[in-house]
Amino acid sequence: MATLVDTLNNDPRKQAEARPRHPEKAHRPDSEVLRKPDWIRVKAPGSKLYAETRAIVKEHKLVTVCEEAGCPNIGECWEKKHATFMIMGDTCTRACAFCNVRTGLPDALDAKEPEHVADSVAKLGLSHVVITSVDRDDLADGGAQHFADTINAIRKASPGTTVEILTPDFLRKDGALEVVVAARPDVFNHNLETVPSNYLRVRPGARYFHSIRLLQRVKELDPTIFTKSGIMVGLGEEREEVLQLMDDLRSADVDFLTIGQYLQPTRKHHPVKSFVTPDEFKAYETVAMTKGFLLVSATPLTRSSHHAGEDFAKLKAARFAKLGR
């Protein structure tokens, strides 16, 4: 069987669609995709409010991690007009074994993107917004200035909107973190994703202790910014490793921890090693709170930006209560 590709078509979007989404995974043998237990099932999206949110996103030609990562909570969030915007394109320079975002060489940055994101935030009437991005190892600053420009544009268009960012690790990008922190996001999130023993297989382009240090450095630069990190379970980690990771995050004074179930996007991705039960998630939450986090979200469907607005209010309340004591 032969596959024909129109090489005369100069439309960048169509050219991107013609390329394999994950060329680095093409040689991997297929792995079994396990049947999801009942506690992970969600209803398919399709409400009127979901359609309205989708229309605004498409009108401004924006990318959302909700779509790119295949988030199971997209129906619930978009029905509430909550969306996590993914800036700097839809192509990542990393090749994490768990992630469904396209990998390859990204296009140049869109200088108008911060303004388009800010306009969408205003039209959606968001009180709290989450901005994330692909890894951009091809850029001298890893995209730090683009993050700062987007934060500033949102503040200008929607002064009352609080801004949460979920950033890459800015590995080997000296001065990049300082640029982002200077824009003063309300919440700085950077996910560890998994325990250190899994990094070579699951997150080979990253460095565990660099990520810990990144989160610690945010607090050193501006102690008023809430810091947050998240992991997935079901990747083959041991319980003791998760508890040690909690201690590592607390040593960096991280405020908020999220723990969710890893779901395998395709047969070429890292397999699910186990489905963690709701009771086990509750136990993780209980232990994490005793270690000093201001807030912990640990459920099978927990994702970094799920219920982010409500969680931000809880974070503020928890900080005030702690200061009061």
C-alpha cells in the first residue's frame, strides 16, 4: 500500500497534519491499552456551552492543552467556559513517553498570540485562567518572554482575572525563569510528572532535581507567588517513591500538589502499569496534607488545571488561615 502526499501544498497547517504526530514513537512495538475501570469513565462532551467555548477557541486560532493532550475533563471544563490555553504552537521539542502533544520542529512564534489569548479570556469572562505551553528548546529563552507577554496582555485586557501558568523546565536557559517570575503570575505550576526512577523511560529530556530547583527558585524570587506541581500515578512507581517526591516538593516550599491517574493515549505510548483506586488516591491526599502542603488534589481524574479557579480560592484561604495561626 502506498501513501501519497501532496508536496505542492504550501499550507503549514496541512503540512503539519501530514507529518506523523509522534515520529519518535513509530518504531516502538504496540502495547496493550488496558480497559478503564468504572471510576474513570466520563460522558462525551456536547452541550451548548461546550460548543460556545470551542467556537471562541477556533475563532482566535488558539491551541488548548484540553484538546492536544486528550484531557478526559474537557466536557466538564468547557461547559463552564474554562479552557487551558497552550501557547507557542502545538509542536513540542521533547518526546515524553506519556504525552500526546505533537513532537517535532515547531514553527516560529506568533507575535500576536498574547493579544489573541487575552481577547479570548475577556470574551469568555474568565475570573481565573491557566496558560501552558509546549517545550521550546529551540528558543534562546525557552519561550520565557512569550509567557511574560501573554501574562501582561491578559492583565491589560482583563485586570480582574488571576493568571496561573504551567511552564516547561527552561532547562539550560539562563535567566529565563527570572523573566517569567517578573511578570508576577498568581500561580506558578511546573509538573514533575512522575518519580525520578521513571525519568529515563518516561521523561528523558528532563531532569528531576532541576525541576525541584526551578520550583524552589520561584519562591526565592517572589515568595508571594503560589507554587504548584503535579504527577501521574500508574506508571510503575512505588508508593514509597511518591512519598519521597512529596518530601522533595515540600523542601522546595511548594504549596499545591496534584495527583492523577495516567491514561495511555495510544498503543505507542508508555503503558499503564496499574489503575490506582479512589481509596489509594485518598490515602495519598491525607499523607500529603500532613507534610504541609496548603492544598492537595488527588483523584483518578485530577489534572493540573482541573478546577483551577476554585482551587486558587482554596489556596488563598489556606494561606490566610496559616498566617492567622
